[in-house]
Amino acid sequence: MVEASLPPVAGKDYPRTALELEEWFPDELACLEYLARLRWPNGFECPRCGAEGAWLLTTRPLWRCTACRKETSVTAGTVFQSTHLPLKAWFAAVWYVTNQKLGVSALGLQRALGLGSYETAWTLLHKLRRAMVRPGRDRLAGEVEVDESYVGGVAAGKRGRGALGKAIVLIAVEMRPGGKAGRARLVRIPDCSEATLTHAVSQVAEPGSVIYSDHWSGYNGLAGVGFVHYPTNIAASGDPAHVAMPRVNRVASLLKRWLLGTHHGGIRVRQLDYYLDEFTFRFNRRASRRRGLLFYRLLEQAIQVDPVPFARIVGGSTH
């Protein structure tokens, strides 16, 4: 059993290679038992009576409480709820997604796994993207650069604030010495008003953090909600934006390159939030050499995320 208080161990708590993946998960039962370990790391606890202890039924993939005999599905209330795909296919997809450093397209996943339709691969990917943000994740802290970037729309026309037909993305990046970037957070926002930017920064950064921004008046409210705010007048500084604020500009450039390179720019605005989640998941784990650990983390988060009906996936997020 995975100890909740200890970090997962390679080769014990998660597979290290594709060969180990095949050895660990030869059938649906092995996948179910692994998900049960992730969902109940301290052992099964009945949702009805609170009793500990259950057995897995031989006829159906359900755990029956030894006390009240309530039957519980390990996949109920998770990303895997009501799936028509075998869990082996899900595990293969999670492994493939986490082992491609630059991300995958639905077409690429369909080909790699031999899935029957593009729609199946597209839906599976979008469900996994919703698991890439850990519920209750920590906010950024310390010194943080923030700025907005503009995604999508036509290539020509007005640039910067006021650009037409583009989605606005707030980017926040923890500052590390030597111009290096720590963790990042990306949030789609409806406009660049003071109320919107103050709320968005408060969502991604801890109060008391030191926020560095440009001189846009929309950031003027940050000091009033508990941040230490240092605005920089980039035009007056004499330095280009990528020198004055290197981290957010680097992340913005990487984001646009990723959307164009991996997804060929074919992102609908209402789906953009979930692509931002994937980009953030990958960026914040860019230095990880243990791809099996990413497999573990994504599955761990997938059983903490509420199920998403297909209609809601297609509808996306609007604001």
C-alpha cells in the first residue's frame, strides 16, 4: 500500500519504464487495484458507515463493505466514471501523454493507441487535461512576475492590450536567481481592468508575495489586497520587455510556440483553459527525469477530479 505521508518510490509505487507498465498492468483487475491504492492510500473506508475493510467482487468491479455491505466503485466520481474504454487503454494513454515532453495531439494519441475514432482520443485527452490541475494546489509565493499575453485571433492587426479577436491570458511566474523561472500559473481573463487583474493575481499568488508587473494601471489594486507591488515603466526603463520581465515573456513565447507546434493553432477559445492547464502541468515539471512519477501524479489527480460529461467537454468554458 502507498503510504500517504511518504513520497512515492520508483519501481514500488509507479512503473519506471514502458516494459514495467506492461508487466504491472496486464489486465483490468490490476488497473482497478492500482486505482484503489491511489484513491484509498490509508485503506478502504466505507462512504456509508465509515468502516474499514472491503473485498472486491468477482463478478463486478465493485468493493463491498465488510460491515454494511454497501458496494462502492473506485471509478465513481472520478474522471474514469462511466467510461467505455478499458482501464488498460486509459493507463496507456496517461503513460503516453506524460512521456511526450512537448505534448500530444488527439490524432497522435489515436494513432499511438490504435483507438477507433478521433472523437474518442479527443475526449480522452480533454478529460486528462481536467486532471492536470490538482484540486487545492498551492499558490505561487515569494517574488512573482505577472503580465498578460494574447492568444489566437488573426496574426495581423493591433497588438498588445486592445487586440481584437484574441483571448487574454494572465501569466504569473515565480522568480529564481539569474533570470530563471520557477513555477508558473496561467489564467484566461475577460479583460485587463483593475478588478479583473486584482482578482486573477489573488487566485494564483499568496498574499504577501512581491509582484513585479509593468506600469499598466490595471495592477494598481494589488497593494490594497496584501501584495507588495513593484511596477516597472518598461518604456521609460530603456530595456525591451523580454529583458525587463524575462520570465513571463519566455513563458508567453513558449505557450504560443506550443499551441502552434503541437496543436497547429487549432484551439477554440472555449477550450483554451484546459490547454493552459496542460501547458502549466508540463512547464512546472519540465525538469523531471522520472516520467513514471508524472504518470503516477496524473492518475492520482484523475481520481480526485469530478467526472465531466461529453456535452460539457464540447461546450468548454466561457467567460
